[in-house]
Amino acid sequence: MATDRLTAQLFHRMAQGFPFELSVQMARMKKLGRLVTVAELYGFHFLEARQHVFSISVAFTPDPDPQVRARAAQLWPYAPYIPELSPAQLKLDHQRVRYDLLGWKSLKTRLPLSLGCFGLLALGRFAAGNGLFFVAAVICLVAVIIGVQLLLARQALTALTAAGYRRVPYAPGRFTFAPPQR
């Protein structure tokens, strides 16, 4: 399968052989899951995905496992063409990205920004005179959005644990999901 611009950028960064972060402009989570699957196929381990204001960064590091390195060495001569990817693995990597982008970790970073914007909007509505109804409506809307995000993150966590993935810390206070064969 031919590659697109984002996958070509991923191959360029992987060819250097060092840990890296790939920043993308608000891509779909399935697209990010596909990038994770390709990177792991070519010998890099997915660490985490973080959402910034207008972009998402995905962090990768070289995988030290000799079996993974041997498989990657066999595939590198054919880069940037990608062999057929397993639909089950694509779905699991999609769930890993979803968990990182919708879980508590990301909610803690987005909540202050959301509350600050909400505060500015509420001040403007209070000045206009109809602020109480607006504040109540926005609070309900934010609560529903947070609930849906946490529900999706819980579903992703359930799918990953059912597939045998386990949480592995890689830095103080940060963890990633390791595939079952590790």
C-alpha cells in the first residue's frame, strides 16, 4: 500500500533511529492508530499520545526487543510501502490512542483551559443579563461531554486488558500499554 504525507513523515523520523514525537494537526484517532501499528511493525514502541490546543503529538521510542528488531530489519528494505495490516491490531492500537486522548490524564490537562473559556463566556452573559440559564446549560453540556469521554476511555481500557495488554510505567507518573507478548 502506498504511503501518505503523514506516514512518509513517520518513516523519515523512524529512519533516524532515535525516540521522537510526531505532531499532527487534529487527525482522526483511527489514522493515529494506523500510525502506531506501522511504527510498531518497523521496530518502534508507542509511548503516548497527548493533545495540545490545535495538534496531537504521538511519542515513539525504539523497541529494544531482539525479535522486534529482527522483524523490522526484514521490513525496512521495503519501506515506505506497508504490508497488509491486521484489522485486529489496528483496532487495538486505535484503542490505545483513544485511551491516551480521552482518559483522566488528558482530561486533567484540558479541564483548566475549558473552565477558563467557560468563565469568560459566563462573565459576558452575566453582563448581558441572561447569564444564569447560560451557566447552567454550559455546566450540563460540559458534564455530559466529560462523561462520554470517560466512558469511551473506560471502553478502550476494557478492550486493551481483555486483549492482554498491561500497563507499564516508562517515566514517573506516566505509563504505556505493553502488548501481550512482552
